[in-house]
Amino acid sequence: MRFRKLPRNLRASQDLEAAERALSAVCMKADNPQSYTGKLTSLLVQARPEQKSTLLRVLGVIGGTNALNAVRSAANDPNAQ
């Protein structure tokens, strides 16, 4: 599965919750869920604040060192919203 970008209009809480459940389910069904970490992390750069929260929660579900580092980096970002 490929993640290219998040739709810019993905903003409503119900849509974000549905996206989070879907992304988490897809990643966890993969043979190597952590293989999605890089792509999800790259999406953080272009994501709106409400979308970043969704992506960070998915990274938390995936787990692993790289996902943890991405979450830590976001938590320490002085420009975080």
C-alpha cells in the first residue's frame, strides 16, 4: 500500500478518527508494520496540525524505534500547534 499524501480537506474529527482507524489497521495487518514508519513520518511535514495528531497516534500504534523518535521529535517541536 502507498501513502502519497493526506487529503487537505481531511479535517473533521469523524474523518480523522476514521482515517486513524484505517491507517492503523492497514499497518498492523502488514508483515512488517514498521515499514510504514518512514512514509508516515514524511507525511508529518505537510500535514495540518489536526492531521499530525492522527499520524502521531498511528505511529504510536506501529511502535518501534523510528516511530518513537518521530513522536519524540514532534513533542519537542517548538513550533508544534
